Amino acid sequence: MTPDVFTERYRAIAARDARFDGQFVTAVRTTGIYCRPSCPARTPRRENVTFYLTSAAAHDAGYRACKRCLPEATPGTPAWDLRGDLTGRAMRLVADGVVDREGVEGLAGRLGYSPRHLHRVLRADLGAGPLTLARAHRAQTARTLLTSTDLPVADVAFAAGFGSIRQLNDTVREIFATTPTALRARRPAGTPAAHDPRRDDAAPVRLDLDLPVREPFDAVGTIAYLAARAVDGVESATIDGADATYARTLRLPHGPGAVQVRAGAAVGPGAVALHLELTSLQDVATAVARVRRLLDLDADPVAVDTALGADPVLAASVTATPGTRVPGTTDAHELVVRAIVGQQISVPAARTHLGRLATATGTPYVSRLPGLTRLFPTPEQVADDDGAHLALPARQRGTVTATARALADGALAVGVGADVATLRADLEARPGIGPWTSGYVALRVLGHPDTWLTGDVALRAGARTLGLPDTPRALAERAATWAPWRSYAARHVWRAALTGRTSA
């Protein structure tokens, strides 16, 4: 770590700056404890401080979590979207539960490297290997479940990915210096009850959790973006003033499920209320990770708004809607199909076509959540339909079918662990897929913060409203001044196209 970076982080902890929570942890040699940057405890002396990018590295170095500031309860690290390198890609997959399901060998295979090389890179970059990183993620999930649900401790261990209650006990004791029972005793009064799956084997698991989010957070704008693209039966959304609700079905490693998120004034700042409806407790952590990516909850809104707000053209929009997010996806393969269907038509038209496709080919799903009746079709189901329920030009139907078949066969790999350049090149090598589609996939699957969709009709319309050049090349050159946040800048320009607001 360079002296400048150390000084910057030390200033952040001295100021107890909550903007840095989740971006690094502060380990104090004299106490053996690590904290979040905003911890209210007395600022330690510089010579006693070591900064780590992950809590896993602090665990590996022998530190335990602070009981006062609860560093495991912070939003995630925005660097995993900013960094397109091997470390960033690996961390996205770790959060999705790949190590728990497939082991280190499976993680390395997805990334295209040997387990030994991957371990060496992660140790060098983060101070912890993949097993330690996955263990830290399990500990974070366990803490969340213990403090926000009444699930039996055995079910918490299972849901968090531990092989036994003993492993959970040992991990909680080592990281939090307490027991699961004592950790649960500190939860707030009035914590909602969780559905116990043993009461009714036919019913899914149902849990209510609060997800931390960095403020500011444009909850209504983020959910409104998803609502405009919601596929009937698969998704539903409502906007009620300063409150917003979004729900959808989703496929998870251990079976189908559904999620509902509520955000806004009714929930309060700094959190999103999440309701989970799952086939298996084993999918809790994966579902949470996918919802966080869907809503871009781990972004650094202050950094984004500071950079974009300095441009007079975007300043009014940033002021009006601070904390704008770039929505992601819960299913990379689904997003590819949606992108191809929508690449040459309007958003409402794409929604109609996709709704017809989902109704005809999607697997039915029974949910307690209103408006959810089926899963979005798998690549196999889309390919087998052969474009029969898509009223699109023959060439575009062929592109949808051929790409879905490639996804189903594994000839085309699209996922959160992909390298952005490789992903875009692989997509554009296929007939009927151009830079707009590959960029849109990168933006929403990888959460890539610096994608500009050159030639996008809505961006050009917004540019005219804002008094910017509207030819694709000239607008792309102007957008270069917004790097490395062009994906977020695009959201503001799109908003100008919808509202007709100028920069004044």
C-alpha cells in the first residue's frame, strides 16, 4: 500500500466517514479487532493500524470483528464492478456462492485459470485465498440470519453454507468472539418471524431481511427502470409516491423462487426490505447477492455523483436524483435474450414480445407474491420455441434462437465472472449481435460502470434535450469526459429523454 493510500484511509477513519464502509476494514494490532471506517470508537494510532480490502484478509491475519460497529453489516465493495481484472471477477463469483457449490476448482475453471494461480493472485491482491473469502461470506450471511430472523441455528448453518452446526459455532466464535446464540440475543426487538420449512414440506422457505445500502439511493428511479421493462407473470412492480416495490421469480441453484424488494420512505434510509420465497435454505446467500446486483446496492453513489455533478450539463439531474443506480440482472442468460429481442424496438414493444414468449414457454410457478405466475424461459426453452412466439423479423428470431442454443450448449459463456472485453467480443462474433447489444449485456450482467451505448436512440434524444451533440460519434466523444462513470451518466441522459428536462 502506498503512503498516499494509507493517508487517505486514515483520514477516512479519523473522520468516521461512512462513505467508505464496506470498501476496506481497519485492523488494530493493540486490540486484535477490525472495524468499519465509521466505527465510533476512538481513532487508533497510525502505527497500530493495518488496512485490509476484505474482512476475510483480517480474519486470516488473526483479527476478530468489532462488536460495536459490526463491519459485516455494511454494503458490499464497489470495487468488484470497477475492477474487471481476475480479482474482481473472482469476487463476483464468490458472492454468488460458486465456491460453496463447486469448490475452488470450479471457481478457477469458470475464470480460466488454475486453482494455484487463482490462489496466488487473490492472496497477493486481497490477503486471502478463495476458501477464506468464501468462509467470510458465509459468516456474513450467518450474522444476517441470526440477527434478523428466528430461524433455528441449525437452519442458519445450512442456509449460510456451513457443513455443520459445529463449523458455524467455530466460525462465529473466531470472527465475532461470541456464540450464535449470544449474537442472536443482540438483535433488535420485534424482528419478524421466518417461515420454518419443517412445518409444511410443500411450502417454500420464506424470510424477511433488511439489505444495507449506501446513501443516497434513488430507490424509486431504480425500481421504475425495472418496472418499465417488467415481463408479465415474471415480474411485477408498483410505484407509490416515495415508495416502490418490485418482485420477480428467479431460478436458483437448488430450485425456483421469488423475491420482493421494498424501498423508499416507508422502509427508511440505508436499507432495502427483502422478502425471499425459496425452495431451499441453501439459496439464501445466492438470492441476496443477486438482488444486490439487480439494484446495484454496492455502488459508491457519492463518488459517482461528485464526478458527474461537476459537469454543468448533468448537474441539475444529479441534484434532482442523487444516488442514481445502474440496474443489473438476476439471470445473465435471461438478460442476453432480453437484449437481443429489444435491440431494434422500443421498450414497450420488447416487453410485449417477451411477455408473449414467457407465457408460451416459461415454466409455471405458484407464488404468494401477487402477479408472479411463471419463470422466465430457460435458453433451452427459448431455443426449442424457435421464434414461434416472437413477432419479429426472421433474421432477429434466428439470432434469438441461435444465441439461446449456444447458451444452452455452453458454446457461449455469459456470467458475472466474465471478462468484459472477452464477453463483448464473443457476443459480437455472433450474427445479428452488434456493439449496442454487447454493451447492454456488459452494463447489466457485469455491472460495468463505464459502458456507453453508442448510437442508442434514447441517449441521442436525451442529448438533444440537454443541448449536447446527438450524432453517435460526437456524443460518444462528449461522453468520454464522464469516464469512468459513463454507465451512470447514461441513466441521467436517458432520464432527460423521458422527462424532456434540460440542464437548466
